[in-house]
Amino acid sequence: MPALQLFLIGAPRSGKSTVFNALTLTPEGQSSFTKGQHHLGTVKVPDARLAALRDMYKPAKYTPAEVTFVDVAMPPTPDGKGALSQLTTFLGDADAFVIVAQAFGEMDYRGKPVDPADQLESVLLELVVTDLERTEKRLEKIAHEKGRGLKINEMEASALEKCRAHMEKELPLRTLTALSPEEEKATRSLQLLSAKPVMVIANVSEERLDGKGLDKLRAACAKLNMEPIVFCASLEAEMAQLDPEAQSEFLKDYGLNEPARVRFIQMAYRLLDLISFFTVGEDEVRAWTIRRGTQALHAAGKIHTDLERGFIRAEVVRNEELLKTQSWAACQKNATLRLEGKTYEVQDGDVMHIRHNA
């Protein structure tokens, strides 16, 4: 799959852009670009296993997996609501949404006391309302076409009726279990936003790094079967620009084990059920991101379509075994290297070499 795309959304002045900077800044500067008014930044996924394989092979090219963060420019609206409905086409490209909730200061953008749980629930509801409006418009069009005697997609119509009934209860589509795989596929072209996974960042001040006072937000997140990430955006942005040694001291001073960005990316992989497998050699050591449960045949296609087309077998060894022996040949000799067929489900941390017809 291409770089994982995580879209940052939230209420005005929640610190979304500062969070984006914290996630994308490095000691070398910021690797970002714009798409219209939106800002995009791509970062490398930290993986100690891949780094160890790089040190072993000393390849000409080293390619970690990547994550693209998108700082969504929210259109101005009088009450901060309805902005998402103006961005549905753009937002449809997201793999997941990251909702930034203000948990610093005393007052929010409306001049009301800061309530991160209320901000979260407001954004979640807006996603549902946006989808409901799109679904109703599509159903109206289907009804109009049917009235004219035109052929319609009955499965799409049935699926959208189920979606509408679910959302009328103010429930997001990611909690709808009544759709069959065929019905879900029939609605995919609408790219409904509330069907996408969500993550939550509690953007706190330096004084609240321990997460105190976030009980209400945690309770709201528990309904989503997740924990909010406690994140001081201004602090993390400052730390992200330090070299590794200085960053380590910085973390120690604040009683932190690792940058929030690392925890954030790890959580995104768990949320989306993603894993990494590796290809190695003197030319390149590279990580590939796939969904858990992907079979070897399709994993080969991530590397190159020719490998999927001409697939014969996959040579597979666990990265820890390869690092222990320091030799592909040694893994063959001690039988820790296996030959797997098309239907083998690739595991996180597998090192693979694909045998194929040229």
C-alpha cells in the first residue's frame, strides 16, 4: 500500500497545525508540501528491526515505511460546524482521521470553558451528519432514476437504506455491522467519512503531561474502544527538531520514554491492523506495509506486479533469526528459512524473497 494517510481534523484553535508540526518536524527540517490550502508531511516509520537489518547488509538504499500526515484546512463557518461537508471529496482519501481535541488553556474558540470531550463528540457527530446528507442525496437520485424506469443498483439502494437508518440514530457507520461485504463494496464509491477509523489526540499544556483532568475525554474515547494520546504539541514540536542524544535528554527531563510521534504511529498501525514485512539485499533494505492476513501472493504484488504474476514460492525467515545468524545461507542450513506458497499469511517481521518466473 502507498504511504498511510492520516488526516488531522478538529475544532478551530485546537492546536491542529502545531500537532502537525510536531509530527512532521525533524532535525533536518520539515518535509512537507501543500495541496490547495492543506498541508501534507511524510515521515519515516521508526522500526528497530529494519534498522538492524540495514546495519547488517549496509545496502546502497534504505527505505523505511512511511506515514503521510495531512493538516486539513477547515473552511471558516460561523459556528465551526458544517466545515467537513465542504471537504468530503478530499477527506475521502484518508485511511483514518485524527481528531485533535483542545485540552490546554481555559477557553475554547467560542469563548466557552475548554471541554475536549465535547469537542470530540461534536466532530464525530459532524462526520455522521455529513454522511447522512450525502446518503440521502444519493437515495433521492436512485429513486428519481427508478421513477424514470432506469436500471438501478438494488444492492446499493438496500445498503444505503441500512446506512441511513443507522445514522439517523446519530451512530457512525464504522459501528454498522449489518452490511454484507457485497453491500459495503456497493457503497464504497461514496467514501462515507464516519465509516473510517478514528484516533484522538488530547492536546495538553506542559503542566498536564500526566493526563490529569481528562477523565471525561477518556470515557468518550472508551466508547470508541480506544485511549486518547496525551500530546503537548508545542513541546513535541520543539523536541522533534533535536538530534537523538539531545532528544533523549529532553525526554528524560520531562519523564517521557519516547516521543509521542512514535507511540502515535504504533497506535495507528494497531488501529488499522497493519504489519510490516521486509526485503533485504546489498541493493536495498526495505519495509513494506500490508494488512494483517495478507497472503504471500498479494504481498509479492506490493513489491512489483511481475512478482505476483509470476509467483512460484516465497522464501521466508523471521527477522530475528536472520539477525542472529547474520546470513541467509545459514538460515537455509539450520532450516529456519522456509518455503511458503501463495496462500501463506505473511507475519509481522517476516523477511521475504520471492521466487518467480521472469
